[in-house]
Amino acid sequence: MQIDFHHAVTYVIARYANFGHREAALIAHCAQYVDDATNDGTISFSNGAMYTRIASAHGMLDYRNFDKLANHHCWIPFHFLPGNDGKPMGENPDGTFIQKIICRPNSHIAQDMVCTCILGQDQFYGLHRLGVTMHVYADTWAHQGFAGVNHKINDIRALDDQDNPDEGFLDRLKDYFGDRFDRAAS
């Protein structure tokens, strides 16, 4: 999903839910920020305190997209929320680890995340958390069937519903990216 959904639709839905303009704008900004936060590192304060932040996104052509550790810190919690194979928290579904971390729309885990966010609504960061939560929740539909790690389960063999490769699309990508495009990586 792009900014038209994570920001604009989140803003509209927040207004529809009776949030004022300022609150809806904050919620929408935080929902979009998940896709924009590409910097990580440690912040040192003058009083000696420190805070280490993680990036919740990488640029589209960022080498960190292929780094397993970055995937676990970024893709799994913020974009590909594990669906636990449709089971509620605490239940251990049959199957492999990869089956458990496949993102599922409106999973029990996603519903628990939303409920926890709502229960914490009175915290000073409640609206910020709501925006981030809405991003992750929406992504359970956008990224359903995929896992937030580099794994063969994410391999796509066809770009249409007939299981036929869309050579025209792949050729347009190659034309656009030139020598930087690699069919194998696509």
C-alpha cells in the first residue's frame, strides 16, 4: 500500500470515527510514518539517557531488504504481522515455523493487537500507537499470504490469475531500471 491508503484513507476513517482534524491528521501521519521511517540508530540525550530506535521501513531498492535481521526487525512486526496459521495467541498450530509467520488478514493476532491498542488509548502516545496499529492492521490484507522473511514461500511465479508470467510487465521493469534490473530477483 502506498501513501494514498496509509495516510489518506486512514485520515478519512479517523474523521468518520469522530476524531477531530488534528487527531485524525496525527493518526494518519503515524500510519504513513511506518513506511517512511528508514533511519535507525541511537539517540543520546544531554542527561546521559539513550534511546535506540529501529527503522520500520527500507527504501524500495535498499540492500537491507535482503538482510535477514533487518527483515525480523522491520518486515515482521510492521508489515507482515504473523497470522499464527489462523490460531489465537497461545495456541500452537501444526506446521512449520514459516507457516506460522505467514501474514493473514484480520487474524486473531491482528485483532489482539487492535484490542491492546484500544485498551491503551488514554496513554499520551495513544493516537500515535493507533496510527501505527492501523498501518499494521491494513497490511494484514495487503500482504496476506506472504511472510516477512526471505523465503521461497514468497516466490511469485506468475503476475496474473492464469499462472502465466506477465512478460510485458517484466519487460517494462527492465526498460525502466535498465541494467539494475535482474529477472531472478524480480
